[in-house]
Amino acid sequence: MAKQIIYYSMTGNTKRVCQQLAAQLDCSAEGILAPFEGKPGLLKILKLGYFALTRRKTRITAPSVRTAANDMLILGAQVWAGTLSTPMREFLATGPVLPDRVALVLTSGDPKYPAQAFDEFARLVGQRPVACLHVSEAEAKSDSFGSKLDEFRAALLQQGAA
Ligand SMILES: Cc1cc2nc3c(=O)[nH]c(=O)nc-3n(C[C@H](O)[C@H](O)[C@H](O)COP(=O)(O)O)c2cc1C
């Protein structure tokens, strides 16, 4: 089964998680580009939070989904203003043809599991995810998400991601 990871990461946390996962699964991890790069100050955080809350559209450059129906795609993004970040939302709005098995990764500043953002992510994907991984910003920055990654990978392997 082919595997592919597509993620958005503005400040590097989601990228770090997705790249480690890609190395372990021996697949590619490709980033979505959006015009928000650079370290966010308070004003930018407020602006982007507002964009996320008001479902503002944005321009993105996204990798192509190369997985076929019975492959596995892992999507990685982050929580903005309690909801799914704008670039991943935009990617899903382009209507990419997704395989039957999609797994989700979310990072957030809050260490609490972001159930609402995951629900929304799954609703926009249009199917029940085969597995969900949440990594907090603190865990991502201190590289202390190894056991969570192991559990997530085990769930993916159970779904046939050999
Ligand atoms: C605009 C903006 C809004 C955010 N809103 C939230 C939030 O509502 N809840 C939360 O837990 N973290 C929030 N965060 C923190 C990010 O989810 C967290 O830092 C995440 O790991 C960033 O991912 P990245 O480094 O891949 O871009 C926000 C960050 C930004 C930039």
C-alpha cells in the first residue's frame, strides 16, 4: 500500500511531527504553501485567528494527492482559533480525490486533545479517519512525542500501512 503525508506548517511544529512519521513509514511528507510564512507576532496571530474563525479563503500551493483508492493518506495541520487552520481547510476545499484511508495529525498550543478541531477536520475530509494523532506545541518543540507517534504508527499498521 502506498502512503503519502501532506501537511501545512507555519512555524515548524507540524512539519517536525510529519517528517518523523515519514521517516518511520518510509514515505514522503510534502508541505502546503500559504502566504503566511514567518514568525507570527501578536497582530499576525490575531489576524490569522480571525481568518480561521471567519473561514476566510486564501491562496495555497498544494502537492498533488498521489495515493490511489486503497492507499493511505495522512494529513497534518494545526489548530487556529480553536478550529482547523485556514491552509488545510483551503486544501480540502479544492476537492482533492482522497483514498479510502485517511489519518489525521493536529498540533496545538494547548496540550488538551482538540476534539472539536478533529471533528471538523474529519467532516471536511468527508470520511471517518482511520487514526488521529495530537501533539502539543511543547511536545513537538521538545521532541517528546515518540510514544504517541509509536501508537499512531501501530494504528496505521493495523489498517494495512505496511
Ligand atoms: C493564528 C494562530 C492561532 C492559534 N490558535 C490556537 C488555538 O486556538 N488553540 C491552540 O491550542 N493553539 C493555537 N495556536 C497554536 C498552534 O496551534 C500551534 O503552535 C501549532 O503547533 C502550530 O503549528 P505549526 O508550527 O505547524 O504551524 C495558534 C497559532 C496561531 C499561529
